[in-house]
Amino acid sequence: MNANDSTTRLDFIRAIVAEDTKTNKWDGRVVTRFPPEPNGYLHIGHAKSICLNFGIAAENEGGLCNLRFDDTNPIKEEGEYVEAIKEDVRWLGFDWGGRLYFGSDYFEQMYDCAVQLIKAGKAYVCDLSPDQMREFRGTLTEPGENCPYRDRSVDENIDLFERMRAGEFPAGSRVLRAKIDMASPNLNLRDPVMYRILHAEHHRTGDKWCIYPTYDWAHGLEDSIEKITHSICTLEFENHRPLYDWFLDELGVHHPQQIEFARLNLSYTVMSKRKLQQLVQEGLVGGWDDPRMPTICGLRRRGYTSESIRNFCKRIGVNKFNSTVDIALLEHCLREDLNKTSPRVMAVLRPLKVVIENYPEGQVEELEAVNNPEDASAGTRKVPFSRELYIEQEDFMEEPPKKFYRLAPGREVRLRYAYFITCTDVVKDDSGQIVELRCTYDPATRGGDAPDGRKVKSTLHWLSAAHALEAEARLYDHLFSKEDPDDVGQGEDFKSNLNPDSLEILSSCRVEPSLGQAKPGSRYQFERLGYFCVDPDSSGERLVFNRTVTLRDPWAKIQKAQKKNK
Ligand code: ATP
Ligand code: MG
């Protein structure tokens, strides 16, 4: 896939919209909507739909996109989710401009439409139990059977439906069904349920209602009421379309065009809200915003930029075939953005003390360091250098194998922005653990180059021990260890594929003193280590960083290999 494809060639949905605008099909109007059910937090799959719906509206003159909460099920929905969803959509960079709607605001109108269908002999009250209803429904290969209540008179149906609304009947005792065709090869058309009795409080309508519309009945109507032109939804709703068409045509109301596209699936990720909720409820992650979660708030806390998510959505494009996108592509888009925008700083995750024996005790120098080699305007900063330093434990080996070019006994390396140092001695504790290195430095190499032109094979990051701040680093890996988390053995579920090493906490890291005032959400590149951001748990006393992503980019390799094979 070429990064520029989606900007030069229209995807099939945008092509439909462009054609409709050209032919003036909707009087030139383009109205889309993003219709989340407030029963969980948004995830990266929703971001695809948000970018598509808000994107199309923005690209077309006068185009509008509504944010509509599909809050027709009182049992699983909560106001908490509504606020979180609004925040996430805004953070992703989109604006509904006052067009905030709730399906529950249309309950009265929906009720009236139901009465209209009953009066037209197109809907009836059915007293079958759920089990009986299943029996009458038939199967994929066998037609269903008409239920004994199907031929109730209009008057009886109106009376019963009114009494359902008035709360005269217990939950589950009756439903309102559309009278369509019990023999239809499309099971959705076999007299689907439109209303069920639920004596439940709704987060917005309180106890006003005790009958609630089903998704299939409500969804198309909501789009119609809002005069949506293009109802964009995921492929599972393709065979619900004939039902939505039937409802709207029987009612004779505005009839948007439904267009289905393939939902986003990501490797090493589960995307269903039900499963994500399970992880939260069972305490398998820290919450909806755990930085390992594919939720928008999780990605944000992890350090993702909204720009990188929008870019990812552009790259994956829109099509009609279900497939799984490599999570490496999402991380590639992230690195691409962070590389341009993140200030570089030095941090040491696993500190190893280094004493420069020929450096004067008590002396401190301020050395100049580049803030971002990708952005000259980011300028430079001063980093303190002194006799006692920290380097990364893994940057030293007592017996280096071939190709290990970093520090080793007797070997000279460069400390970034500072000096060449040579290791002269290794200090160990009683158990044989290396606790300190003794080194010498060459004062002539200040800034990092030798005037005599001698070369070293590696450059290490470092910190002045007395100046460095202590910090905690949370290193994340994929939440699941299998590419397809749902690929499980008998009797197991997706949770058996959780990656036991998805979080490693390092509590005695060190960072540059310049990070002392870093605010939650600020992003940095820790030189040679990866991109990190300040976690909301961070405080003046205790800095906490999340590793957003490492520096190595497997996707770039995959792309290179693909080019070679062409
Ligand atoms: P889930 O299956 O994760 O619970 P959902 O479809 O039930 O998701 P909704 O709140 O109904 O969640 O989704 C709002 C909108 O987001 C819908 O229009 C839906 O098509 C879209 N959407 C949900 N998941 C994805 C996905 N993985 N890729 C693309 N669009 C998605
Ligand atoms: Mg849904």
C-alpha cells in the first residue's frame, strides 16, 4: 500500500459520495454521522469510522457529521461513557459543531412510527416466550412459521402496545414485531422484534419508558430523522439493510443510503467492547485507559498522537473485505510522527555507575546537546557533565563477543555530546555483580570528536549521577502474545493469550534534570531507547514515564523487503 494512494485515489465510499454530489442526488447535501453506543470506551476501530465519517463531511462543501449516541439499550449504557466518547472524538481532532444527538431523544417519534405500522397492519404484539419465538423462527435452511398472534386485529394490537408502554406487563412477556415474512431466506426479515419490555432506568429518560426499541428498529429511524444522506456502517450490517429499507419504505420517510465497509482488525489486539470490558472488570489491565489497551484513551495515555492515528486511518484505506492490519503499521505511523516532533533527551533505564578517574572532583561542565536533529528550530540545551556518571548496564560487557562495539575493558567509546572515555577497571560486589566502572576521559575530545581524527565504534548516552533525577519507566509490549488472540484451544478463551510480559516496571531509572518539570502527556525521545511520555501518575516527587514505542521499526523492514521482491 502506498502512503499517497488514499489522497490521490478515492476509496469506494468517497467515490459514491462524489458521484451523488455530482448528480445532485441529495440536493448536494452530504450528511454523515458517527453513532456509538455508550456502552464502553472508543477503540482504534472506532477511530477508523470517525475519520471516515467526519473526514467525508469535512472534504465536501457544506458537509456535516453528527455525533449521535445510539443509547437505546438502558441496561448496558452509562453517562460516564458519553463524556469519555466526546472527549475522545475531540482529541482525535474532530468537531460535531453542536450536532450532538441522542437516539433516546427520538423515543416518542419512534413510538409514533410503530403505531403507524400497527395501523397499517404491518406490526403486531406477540406473546410468545423467547424460547417459543426461537422455535417459530426456523433456521438458515428451514423457513419459520407464523406465530399464533400474528393475525391480531389492529385495535387489539394498539390496545396491547399502549398497555405495554403503560407498564401493565412484566418484562419479557410481550414484544412488538414487524409483520414481514416468516419464510424469508434473510432471517432478519422473519418478523423481527421492534420493542421489548424492560423495566429499567435509562441514563437520560429515567423511568419514563418501560418499552425500548431494538437496535434494528431504532438505527435506521435515527438516521432518517436526522436526514443523514450516507449511512456508513460495518459489513455485519449488510444483511440488515433489507430490513432497514423495509421499515423506511413502509413508513414513507427520508431514506438514507447505507454503505458497508470492512471493520478494522489489528494483530495482537482484541477490538470488541465486550472483551475489552472483561479485561477491565477482571482487573487484567489497569482500566480502560491502561496504556496497553487499544482504546483511544489507552493509546493517548501510552503517548500516541492524534495525528499518527489519523494518518494510520488514511493509510489503511477503506474497503469491502475483512482483513487484519499488522499492528507494526500503526506503530510505524506513530514513530514517523514522533520522530519529527519529539525533543531528544538522555535517560538511563538500568543505571551503571561510571567514575572518570582523571576528571576533577567537584567540577561540573555544561555541555551543549541538540534538542531535535529533525527540527533545527528546536534548538539546543545544556546537560551537566561531572566525574560520576550513569550509563546503561547493557552498554558494557566484560567479555564482549564479536560485533559488540560498546564499552568493554580497555576500550574507548564516545559519550554523546561529551568526551571519549576508556574503561580501565571493573568493580564488583561480593557476589560478583558489576557495580561500577572506572574510566578515564580525553579532555581533547570535548563535544565528541578527537582532534587527532581517531575513531570510536560507538556512542553511548549517559547522565551525570549527581544531577540525574530518579524516575519510573513502564515498558509495554503487546497485550496478547498471539497474532490472533481469539485463536485458542478447547475450553479456553482470548484471555489465555494474554502476554505475561506486556508490562515491565523499572523503578530506579534516571533522567536528565531538564525533565523535572515535565507535565503529564509530554512526549520525548529517550536517545537510543525509544519514545516515552509522562504518565498522569507522575508528580514532582516521582516522575513516571510510559514507553510509547521503541525505536526499531519492523514495518520499515517489511516495506523494504516488499520493494525488493517486486
Ligand atoms: P464493538 O463490536 O467493538 O462493541 P460496536 O460496533 O458495537 O463495536 P458501536 O458503538 O456500535 O460499537 O460503534 C460505533 C460505530 O463504530 C459504528 O458505526 C461501527 O460500525 C463503528 N465501528 C465499531 N468497531 C469498528 C471497527 N473495528 N472498525 C471500524 N468501525 C468500527
Ligand atoms: Mg454495537
